[in-house]
Amino acid sequence: MNPHIEAFFDEQTNTISYVVREQNGSHCAVVDPVLDYDSDGARISHQSVDRVVAYIHKNDLTVDWILETHVHADHLTSAQYLKSKVGGRIVVGERIIDVQSIFKSIFNEGHQFCADGSQFDHLFGDGDELKIGALTGRVMHTPGHTPACVTYIIGDVAFIGDTLFMPDYGTARTDFPGGDSAALYRSIGKILSLPDQTRLFLCHDYLTPERDTHQWETTVENQRNSNIHVGGEVEESDFVALRKAHDKESSVPKLLFPSVQFNMRAGRLPAPEENGVSYFKISVDS
């Protein structure tokens, strides 16, 4: 059985969230929901996710899962807010503990932060099965962009997070702590080993000089033939060299520091300090 997909594009972060639902049923899951965050004023709001909530209510859907493909570094997750409005279990790949351990040290989180994945409702391992009503899916560990990235394969579709972008834009960066370009190459190989007509849904889309409209759906066949970084017969060593060269020229995402601290907590703010206020830390090189 193949699912129905409803996409929600967040223009501020170029992020696409999805509701994946039964064709003739009421069960669904939400993939990579976005929380609006004004970094200048340090204000959180809910315009983006409220569109998802409205869709779920309008169609009288039951949310089984809130699926995170990874700990995002460019937007805050709205998983906790979404759960409070429509239910569902918040899940991520089990290698989240590696990501948490890395950033616990980087942000000097101390003993109060547990790097064990317990902030999430469930952790998926490679090959695990998930059910969305009558739909059956499986989880594929696809590290490289981060150690914890996973792909969710449900019927004829796969939600691939940041492993790949549209063929004219390429592949994910691997220069964040824990990233690994060789691992990303092998993960992409796993995705491109799926059937040719498997529909791939992306977490982000960025425009190119040749394209002025956003797109977020492609296929395994299109990626295998046309992706500017891995299409054709690109060897691992060549991809690693290309990826490292591109990463050297990449700017730091505007929301990197708040996103990682928030998302590794499954969409919660750091614990309030003595004055009752929560703070995001920003490390400074000197």
C-alpha cells in the first residue's frame, strides 16, 4: 500500500514538512515539522506548524508518529508543540546518542543533560519497522550529514532528510561535528539502490540560477542519472574531495546554535536558569 503525501513548505528556512497518511484511512505521521524562530528577537511562534495542525484537524486524522530524520542545524523542530496539539510519538534514529554526546561537550551542557536519547519517545534502529495505520514502513540508517540520520521508507516513497537535494543542487554538507563525507557517499548508495521509481521527498530545497520554483520530490532514477554530485559513475574518493571542497565554501546556517541545542532535546528549550529564563549558548572563537 502506498501513502498519500501532503507537503508544507516553510519559506524562512527552505524546509519541507510532510503529512504521510493512508490513502483510504485516517492514520498519519508527520515528518520534520518546523517551529518559527525569530533569531533577532529570540521569539518562538507557530505559523508554519499551525498549517499542519489545521490540515490534520480538517481531515480528522490520527497522528501515530512525529518522525525526525535527524537533528537539524538550520531550523527548530516543532515536535513538542505538534504533539501537544494532535498527539503522536516523537521519534528519531538511535544514533541520536552520538549527536547528543558530541554537542553536550561542545555546549558544555554538564550533568543535567542526559545524552541517552531519553528526550524522545522512541528511537529507531536500522531495519526497524513502523506502522501508520495499514501502512508499513521501515527505517534505514543513512549517516554522513550527521551520525544519526535516517531515511523512512513507506510504500513507494522515502523521506531522505538532508542526504540528497534536488539533482541540480547536489548533496548534504558533512562539515558539522560528526559529519563524514565517505559515510554520506555510502548512505546515498543505499538510497539509490531502492527501486528506480521510488519517490524521494527532501527536507530542503534551494533555488539554483536555472530554477526559480521550489521542488521537493524526485525519484531514485532521476538522482542516479542526474545528481550533480553523485549522478553517473562517481567514485567515493572523487565525491569525498568534491564534498570537502564545497563544504569549505559553505556559510554557517543562521540558526545553527539554537537549532542544535533545541533539537537534540526533541524540541525543548534548555532548562531555565535561576532567573526562570532559558538561554541558548553561542560559542566564541578567540
